[in-house]
Amino acid sequence: MDALTFAVSALLFSWISLKAKTVKLRDGLTADLRAGWDDFRSRRRLWVMVCQGAVVIPVWLAGYQLLGPVYGQRVLGGAAPWGVVVSGFTAGLVAGAALALVWKPGRVGVVV
């Protein structure tokens, strides 16, 4: 079955036509790192999202995954109510993923 999926992938990739592109070779690791960093800095949307993720994700992890079960135990009354909260969160993730499959906004950065 796995080999069949690779064969189908190879068939689909064979239909892609790519134009030849000239590739500039760099002078080693330092030059490549500098070029990559310059490219990263030139894309404001990208580095803003990276900085946002560096702050938001640890805060969310601490609040939801670390303190959430404690809150569920102490305030909500145990594991069952916290399980309902987690199930609701998961349902929201699935609904958001389904929406993302069908909705293609014109300005993705604004939506994000």
C-alpha cells in the first residue's frame, strides 16, 4: 500500500512543469546564514508572526495545558468537566480546520 502511494505521488509530480531557474552559489555557511537572515528580515509578516508565536504559544501552553487541569480539578469539579472543555476546544479546532479548507480570504495576514 505504501509503495502504491509513492507511485501515485510520482505520477502526480510528473505532471508539474517547472521552469529552469538560475541558482546563485554562496561562499559557505556564513554567507548562507547571512542571506537567509536578510531574507527573513525582509518579510515583515513572517517575522511578526514568529515573534508573536514566541510569546503567545508558551503563555497558552502554561495557561491551558498546565493550569487548565488544575482549574478543572479545583473549580469545575474534576476531570469530567475539564474533559468537556477540552472536547469543546478540539471541536473548535476541527471546525476551524474545515473552514480553512473552504474559505480562501484575499488578505491572509489580516485574517491571521
